[in-house]
Amino acid sequence: MVSPLPPIGLGTWENDDPAQCARSVRTAIELGYRHVDTAEHYGNESAVGDGIEEADAPRDELFLATKVHPISGGLTHDEVLDEADASMERLGVDYLDLLYVHWPVGEYEADETLGAFERLVEADRVRHIGVSNFDVDLLDEAREVLESPLFAHQVEMHPFLPQRELVEDAQRRDYTLVAYSPLARGEALTNATIRDIAEQYGTSPAQVCLAWVTSHENVVAIPKATSSAHLEDNLGAAALELDDEDVARIDDIERRTRFVERDGAPWQ
């Protein structure tokens, strides 16, 4: 499957200065970004909404995603419904293209939590259901509970954390894997292999990382950026196609690092 999402979207995690966040969202949309990702736990939904409004792009051209968090809002049935409404109010929209379970911890129960997601879909408040930071067993459980298709799984993925099992699951089950922190919190940009490949193609290490992520079928990336130059550079990765040999060179990088952890994560 070719993902229905564009290969490069905009991540907004830790973009928590309201003016900067709104400005970067507006700039991204004006540059051509059409997938914008946020979360109630980021504390920036209002600023993201401001940026969308300022960009004045048609709503039906944008794919807007947010997440319900087990701590910030809660994952019981009623909490999901309440927090989804609150997110939409902060974002200034009357529907979400995609709503994620942010983490499968705390009060997450597949039947109850995802049952509320189904209600939001039935009410035309949410177009697609996603999950984040799951493992294969939890993904299987979610699919068993859901009547609607599982549209996306968002997870940390970069050259130091290739997530091969989850990529294979997305390809086999035909949903989109959305890669957050695709530049490994910037550390991949100094890797010798990536820098060598960037020099070979006459491009930036960031574009090489993003092109490697999106070279995987069913995988898209949501790098965070705030400056116009970085936003434009990241978006340009959609046009970069690495040859098989260079993809394999990045595959062979030995370092393995996970940057995002929390108590109760399924991989612990």
C-alpha cells in the first residue's frame, strides 16, 4: 500500500512556545505541508489551531491528528469523549482526521478506550483511529476490538531504532506507521554514514534520514522543525530517493538507541 498520508508531515512535540508554534505551523502549511500532528499532552493544541487559522488553508486539504493521553486527560470511555471534544475546541475544528491513543498505559483498556473512539467515528467527529507506542500484541488486540480499520500506528523510528517488526506489521496489515523523532533527536545528523551519503547526493543529513525512513513501504515521517529553512529542507526529503545500496548502508548502522521512554511502556 502507498500510504494515504504524505511522506513528510509536521511534528509539533516540544514546540511549546505559543507564538513560535503558531508561526511554524502557518509557515509549514504555506510551504506545502498537509499533515499536522499534535497531542493534548504537548500543551500546544491552541497554538497549532492558531497556525492553521492563520495559514488560511482549506480544512479539507489538511490532515490533522491529535492524541488522547492517559495522564493529561484519561482513557476511560467518558474521558476519551470529553478530551476529544476539548482537543477540537482548542484546535478550532469540528472534526479530527485522526485521533490516537497516545500510550497504552494507565487506564487504557482496549474495549472501553477504543469503544469511545468508535463512537467518535460514528458521530463523524473523528475520521480515523490510531494508536501510538504499541507493540505487536497490543496492535493485534486493538484490531480484534475495533470494527473500524486501524488507520495508523505512531512510534519512534530513526536509523538508530529501525523498528523492523512494527514496519513489517504495518506492511502486512496494511496501515500506516507514522515515525516520530525520525532524526533521532538530531543525533543521526552527525553519523558518519549518513553524512557520507548526504555528501554523495549533495543534500542534507536530515533529508537522508527522512528519505531512509520513508523508503519503507507504508511509513511516513513527522519531523519537528520551527525555522523556515529547516521546514523547507525536511519537506524536500519527499523528492529524494536513495538507491538500495545506500538504504542498506543505513540499515547496517550498528548503534541502537531509544530516546523516548516512560514507565509501563510495552517494550520494557
